[in-house]
Amino acid sequence: MNDFGYFQNDGEYVIHNWNLPRPWMNYLWNHRFLSAVNQFGGGDGAYGGRTACYIDEENRGRSSLIRNGNRYFYIRDQETGDYWCPGWYPAKRDIENYSCVQGIGYSIITGARGGIQAMARVFVDTLHPCEIWSITIQNLGKESRNVSLYSFVEFSLEGYERYSEYDSYVRADYDQDSNMIYARNSAQERPHDWFDGFIVSDQKPAGYETSKKDFLGNYGSIFNPETIIKGYCNNKNSACEDMAGVFEHRLKLQPNEKRQIQILIGAANDRETAKKITEEIFRTGIPQLFAHMKKTIAPTMNSVQIQTNEKRLDELMNFWTKRQVMLCAEAGRSTGKGFRDTLQDAMAVAILNPKLAKSKILETLAHQYRDGRCVRGWLPVDPHIYSDGPVWIAPSVNSYIKETGDFNILENSVPYLDQGTGTVWEHILTAARYSANDLGQHGLVLAHDGDWNDSLNGIGLHGKGESVWTSIALYGALGDTIEIAERFYPNPDLIAELEAYRKKIKLAVNTAGWDQNWYLAGYDDDGNPVGCAAETEGRIYLNSQTWAVMTGIADDDKKKLCLQAIDQFLTSPYGPLTLYPPYTQYRPQIGRLTGFIPGIWENGTPYCHGGMFKAAADFSCGRTEEGWNTFRAIMPDNSQNPSTHSGCEPYAFTNMYFGPANPRAGETSFAWVTGTAGWAFRTVLQYMFGFRPGYDTFHIIPCLPAGLHHCHMRRCFRGTWYQITYQREDQIDGIEIWMDGKKSESTKLPIYQDEKLHDIKVLIGNVRHI
């Protein structure tokens, strides 16, 4: 428990103090709809400021439903005129018994004032594109009370590039037959029709508003809406102005009486669709939909569970990090769905939901060009060509195959973005050949618009700059490609071709890519090295060092030098830095990161996605304590940087802490939307707990830090359950494994697909480090 809240059953995080350093979000979604909810009940989230949005299944773009997080509920005493909000904000009136429960798939906000208690629960069910709110009002006193509930949403209905005035196309009206306010945007430039919104109640309101101006007043605000001050609505439709949906429900409550009102806020493409959605929800029953939502999420939560003496780690890995991984995979990032992002998400999702992982891989490959290039992302398509897109394909597919045993994915046919189709295997080969031949004067992969580091977007602007990191990642990707070929396509000529590519890129990286004591970041268009010891700013970049360790492209001597350089230059209290020293002068030949204020984004920050690469690299070479220290520094609400300072939700990884050179050092801007979650999840399961799937067997090679003990893992792997206990034994060297009471001759274990529970005991003795 910290100053703001605590974890309880089923991963719920209970916030008991609304006055947080910044809003703490929960995300609720299905495949068509995404909603953000903070401790007040509003929700200006990390998806480009979208509070709630419709996710177009045809990838034509997302529509924003709610503007500026403005979705709130007000309670008014009709006798005294006193008004307040269950979550304190935006009325800002003192409340009692406040709590906000952020749960897996739902949020519950409770507050009381003057003898009236209000509880608002929200969730998004598995099918419909809307929020489902249940507002319960209770009279805690001994006298009857007359109160009003005002449900307010400010409609946005945007998310496309405007070519004419927004106000010219919008209107909202109330339909008394369906108890619905329907807001319409008919702009011709919309990429699809799902830019309408609605708010509906299960009970007829006493009044309504459809105009934001009418609700707030000419000079009012959400802090003191004119309608609530005067105690009644204007009951008018609106057009050509900022739209709102407001219901007033008047309640006469006897002592201890409770009343519940259901409110739906959603997206639609026409009025009839909105009516159909609401009718289906009310007909099915909200309690039934809530139970079904939880039941649907449960298999993901139960697929793997760990138990350690580090309870914060358990809460993250058993509940919230899974949820975060699934969010990133299903909803993408703020700018859409990224090529590299989706493939990395799929590597983690394969453990939780193989079917979803497969669909994400196939969806991503459909955004590769015939020649092997890949777009940066889609929803909508971002045509920039970053050099790293192709090198993520083989690792993600290989990881998926090993996790699921679904070898047939290799023969799935997937269209290329521009022309023709190819099997997944052909997409892998196309990517490998493209990157292996897309080389610059130093024999390294051309950078084009950048590599994993989006902001390194200047080094290849004119087509000559090279990326050392992409070259190292290509070496790893070729290893995966060769492994797949040897098992499923054992053509000697093909394997020889791939091995030649790998040998060639390894030589280039270890000659032209090496700079005294560490690897470069790359070369700019003029052939100048980037990330070299001779520089005064940006002397060393993190990713080249960590990936050289992980992929094995560095020999033992270079590996030690890389790790020493990281420890010396790139360590901070908040996690590993992307580079050091941060840039203070803009250098367009390197990229936009040099123009950032020092200590933000990729300019000398603990950028957590890259930091998790470092943790994985440490564990991969036996640097157990260094890996654990890195992991803990990145974890939210850690002892070095608690949420009271960082502002980060204790239950979600952030993408970045501000760096030491920044006045906001250690703080965060937002959490949730980051590839950190997927890498954190796999780092714990595959490196720390050491469960590493193969084609026909799996390995258990743990790398558990000394501070973790009483460790257990229960994991479903290919339909069979494994109960694994980890125990330290100083009397043995290395690792000893017992499976179902029989000692294994190695760390390699057979894959049982018998749907039974198998017991594994892992004895950890003295393990050598590099």
C-alpha cells in the first residue's frame, strides 16, 4: 500500500485518495471500442487524447467519441441546490467515503456527501461499441431526499483530417421513444460512417441537453454548469455547435433506499444501429453482460500465474501486465497500429491468446511490400520506411510457432501491400533478402527513415545513412530464419544463402560497427559515425549494446566491454538511458531526437521499452542481479521511484521516465501504451523463470535473483498444465530438474499434449556468469 491505494483480490487496485500526481487510467475495450477511465470517471487517455473511440475493423481509422475526457456524473440536492460528483472532479466539492476501484475490465467510483452516496460502475462488454454505466444512488440518512442525477458527455465525433468547418455538419437531438440523445456528424471527408455518438438511459429522463453551451452556460464550465446550478434542463435539440448529451433523472429516495440508473455512451453509424445496440444490451441484461465480460477475460488471466515473495511483481504479471499486453495488441498505439509494435506484441500475446497472436501476425504481414520493405504502421497507413520492420518478422513467427506448435502458419497465404500474395514463409524470406541486400558503404543496413528509434530519423534521410542496431537485429532475424528453414524447409542452397548473409553482416557489425569499447548507433548520410566515443553528445547508444549481447553477434570480449560501457555511462536511478550524454543542440543529420529537451523521449531518458531490452540482455548472459535491478527500476511504483514521485499508475508500465538531465527527472506523462509490457512479460517468464519453448521440447533455464524465493509458476503450454516449483540448493552446481518425480538428464523437457497437470521441480545451484 502506498499513499494513494493498494491491491486487493483479483488484481483490483483500490485508490482511496483522488488527489493523485496525475490521472491514473484504466482501459476498457473490445475489438470495436476503446474507453479510458480515470479516478474521477473522466478519461483523457494516452490514445492521442481520445477518451473513447470506435476502432474500425477495416482499418480505415479510429473515430473519437468523447472530447477532453468530459464524461461525468453530477448529483444535486433539489432542496438545497448543493451539487457534487462521486469522484470529486469536476465539481470539486468535498466528498466522503471516496474510492476508485480499477479492475480488470471495469472501474467503480464511489463517493458520498450530505447523506447521499453514489457509486458509478463502468465496463465495455465483449461485443458492443459503447460504455455501460450503472449509477447507484443511496440515501444514507433517516429522512426522505429529493435528488437529481445529471449524466453528461461532451461529444467529439472527430478523428479525420478536416477540409471544412466541423460545425457545418453536426447536430444532436433527443428521441423520447428510445430515451436516446443521438449526435450526428455528416462531414463528407469522414473515412467511414462510424462518427456518430449516442447516450441512452434505461429510464425516461426528467430533462435533457444536447448543446454544450446550453448545459454549461455562455461563460460556465464543467466545474459549475449553469443547468445544474439552476436545477433544470433546457430540453432543446442542437446543430452547428459543440454537442453534449445530458440527462437529468429526478429521484425521491426514502431512508436507506437505493435507485440504479443505467447509462450507455457509445458510437454508431446511424440511428437505427444505435437503437439496435441499446436494445440488445437491455434485453440481454447488464449483470449478464458484466459476468460474461469477466468470464471471457479469465482464460487470459489464468493462462500463466507466478508466485514469489515480491507481491508487486505477482500483481503485475498475473493481472495487469497481461491486460496491458492485450490492450497494445488489440488497440495499437496512439497513432495507429505499428508494424514493429504489433509483431512484438504478438510474441507476448502468443502465451496468452494464440489465436489473437496469429491474427496479429497475419494482419501485420499484409503491410509488407512485395520487395520486402514494410510501412511504419497503419490505421491509417504510415508510408515511412523504417529499416527495422523486416527484421521483426522472423523472430515473431518463430516465437509463435514454438509457443503454439502451429507450424501450418508458415503456409498461410497473406497479400502484400502493393501487389501479389505470398505464404508467411515467403514473407519471411522476402524480408531477410531485402534487409540483407539493403546495405550501405560500410556493409551495414541502410537506415532510411530510422530504426527502432523512431527519432533517429535524420541519419538516412538521403538514402546513405546506416543503422548498426538494425544490422545487429538482422543478424538475430537471420538466425531465426535459418532455424525455421532447417526444420521445415531443409534446402541446402537456401540455408547456405542465409548463412552467408549472416556471416557477412556479422563481419560488418564487428568491424565498421565497432568503436573502441562499444558499438556505434550508425553512420549518417555523409559517412560520419553516430554514437562514437569522439562525440561530446550522444557518445553511446543503448540498443546496439544490448542487442549485441542478446543476439550473440558480439564475442565474449566485446560483450564484456558493451556491458561495462552500459554500467558506466547509461545507468540511472530510473532505468537505463537511451543514450549519453543527451543532445543539447539540434543536429538534423542525426534526427529529431537531438532537438528534444534533454531527458525526454529518446534523448537521454530511461525509455522503458529499450530498458527492458537491457534487462533481457542481462538475464540472457547470467547477470542476474543487474537484470533484476534494471527490471525493478522500470517497474511502476518501485522503491527508488515510487508513484508519489513518478506519478505512474502502480499497475501499468510507462513508456518513459524523464531523464536525469530533465527538471522532471523520474516523472511520467502516461502509462499503458508501450511495448515495455510485452517485453517485461516475456523477460519474467522466459528469462527469469526460464521457461523457453522449442519446436518439440521446452527448456527451463531460470535466472532468478537472490532476493526472489518461494517461487512458483503454473503455466498452460499447448493445452497442458505445468506446475513448476523453484528451489535453491547450494550443494549442487548448475540446474537440476525433476519432472513428475523423475530426474531429467538435461534442462530440455518433453512437450506433453495430454491436457493433464505435470509437476516440475527446479533445483537451482551455483550458476556461472560471464
